[in-house]
Amino acid sequence: MQPERRPVITAYCSNCRSVEIRDLSHAASFPEDVVWIDMIEPTRDEEIYVEKVLGIEVPTRDDLKDIEPSARLYVENDAVFMTASLLWKADTDVPTLTDVAFILAGNRLVTIRYAHPKSFALFIAALHRLPENWRSGAALLAKLLETIVDRTAEILEISVSRIDILSMHVFGDRARKVRKPSNYLEEKLRDIAGHHRMISKVRDSLGSLARLLTFFHTIPAMQQDRETKELCRTVSRDIQSLSEHASFVAANITFLLDASLGLINIEQNSIIKIFSIASVVFLPPTLVASVYGMNFQVMPELTWAAGYPYSLALMVISAVIPFFFFRWKGWL
């Protein structure tokens, strides 16, 4: 016996009661007090059902991926269609963006998503705390956008704290001379790339939300509701502030990347300098050994009893003098 498939259409009523739509063949319509219809990975049958009940054309998954503004923000048959890119999997190493459709059909809000952003779970958990005058389609959308922006701000704050810790690891503690592995900075470059990916996704999501809110301001349902309009203005200001902060963080990441590459170059130059100085230090002893390694028949030192220790002492002295000279110059 196959397990019953999880419902992907969940309707929320004005009294915050949720209704799960399972049988599409017998259900003629939604309850009259339904204000929010949440569709998660809908099938074609479920899309047809919503289209029949609400009298709208539900965008498909391919439609949500369209980047043209005219395909993401438009009005059709008195219904408002808006699509935004939201952060998903922000708590993992591979954060990504997922496209979510917001549709205002009369006094009802319809959301279509193919992922599970945490902001939706947070909004659903706090849905019962909304006052009754905030339980219309436009008001719910404004509150949902506020939750999404708050979640984005939280993600950005966590990223900033992690970047600060990474910065301390890259530059280290000057008071503590701890020897680090040879590939330490290379590993930190991967961490920097991960943070750069996250901030880029945040900026893309904020830009998408800013365009959506600008369009949302122009619809009649927004103009008629003063409180919802004021909330959207507040959310728009929050998005602008977060965008500016994200740009500042992106600049810090760029600086951290340049600094890490600079430190790697310094380490490589130090290694090359050591080899260069070592070759110069051992050059005079090599010259002495080469001189006394010549096979001329007449070489006065060959008959000396102290010739061998004399040549060894000469090689040591010729190596020590350049070494202390480099130390005196500060090259070592």
C-alpha cells in the first residue's frame, strides 16, 4: 500500500485555520474565508484546479525562471502577478536562489514555490498573532515580505559575524607566533569564496524584492489600504539599507580576498628569498672547493700538511661572512 501523498495546496483562512486540499476532483472551491493559498511544487492537475476556482492562469515553473521584468511583474484579468528570488539553503555551504510567485486574485493571496525557504515557515508559525485587520490578501503579502526581509537581514548578520572571524584567522594574532600549515591561506580562500557566493545571493534577492515592492506600490489594493502601504514603505527602506550594507560587506570580502592573495605572495617571496640568500651564502665555499679541485700539477698547497684543514677553514669563513652581512642588513 502506497503512503498518501503530502498535500501541496494549503489554504489559510482569515481566522488562521489551515485547510489542506487533497481531493481535487470533489472540491468545487475553496472556503469563502480563505485568504492565502500556498502551493508547494504543484502538479499540473493542481494548477488546473486553482485556475478553475480563481479564474487565473497559474504560472508554471518555467515561467518563474523568466528574467524579463514584463514576465515577472504584470497584471492580467484583474489579478496581480509578481515573482521574486528568495534565498534558500542559506544554512548550508551551497546557498541558492529560488523563484517564488505571489499572486493577488481579488482578496486572496496565492504563492507558488518549488522550495522551502525558512521565511515561509517563520511566517506560518507567527500567522496566528496577526490582528484581524491584517488578514486580507494584500496585507498578508506585505507581512510575508516583511518576514522575508527580516530573514534576509538575519542571514546577512550571520554572514558578517562569520566574515569577522575569518578575517581574524587570515591576519592572525600578532601577539601569538603560531606556525600555520603551508596550505592554511589556500583553505581560507575557499571560505572567502563561499562568503562571496552568499553575499552575492543576498544582493540578488534584495534587488528582486525591491523591484517587486516598487510594483506592489502601484496596485489599487495597496493604495486603498493605508496601513499596508506604510508597512511596504518601511520594508522598502529596510531593503535599501540592507542593500547598502550588503555592498559594504561585499567590499570587505574583496579586501579580504586581496589581502589573502597578498599574504600568499609574501610567503612565496619569503621562500624564494631564503633560497636566493642560501645560494649566495654557499657560493664562496663552492668557489674555494672549485679552486682546490683543479688538477694542475704545480699547486703549492698540495704539499702542505695543513692544506686540507686550511681549505675547510677558508670555506667556513667565506660562508659565515656573507651570512652575518645579510643579518646586519636585515635581509634575514
